[in-house]
Amino acid sequence: MKKIIGILLIISGAIIGYEGYKRNDALQGQLESSVTKLASKLDGKTRLPEYTWFYVGGGVLLIAGIVAFSSSGKSSSSSKKPASK
């Protein structure tokens, strides 16, 4: 079950990251970057374009999926006590 969840998290993280890339590459993303830089210069507040959050969210989901996928393969045989003679 953990492998299925891990695979779903990896796929959804890749999709969200790709959506962020498409938004960054589009005219809307370039305009948003320019407006964000201008607004930051005017009032001094730190701002991030919206597509940056797509990258962050996609990366978090990818890492969570990799951890879930890799942790599901461990067996509990190492915790068993050896039979005493």
C-alpha cells in the first residue's frame, strides 16, 4: 500500500512541478516575475512569484513519495529474535 501511495505522490509532485515550469515559461509567468520585482523594489517587501510555490510543492511531494516508496520495501525480519537452542 505504501508503494502505491509513494508512486502517486511522485507522479503528483512531477505534475505540479511541470505546471510550475509551464507557468514560469508562459507570458503570464514572465509578466508576474516583472511585476513582483517592481513591487519588491517599491516597498522593500520580499515577494515570490506564484509559480515558485508550484516548484516548492512539487519538490515536497516528490521527496515524500520517494521516502514512502523506499521505506515500504524494508522487511521486519531484522527485528525477529533468533531461535535459541
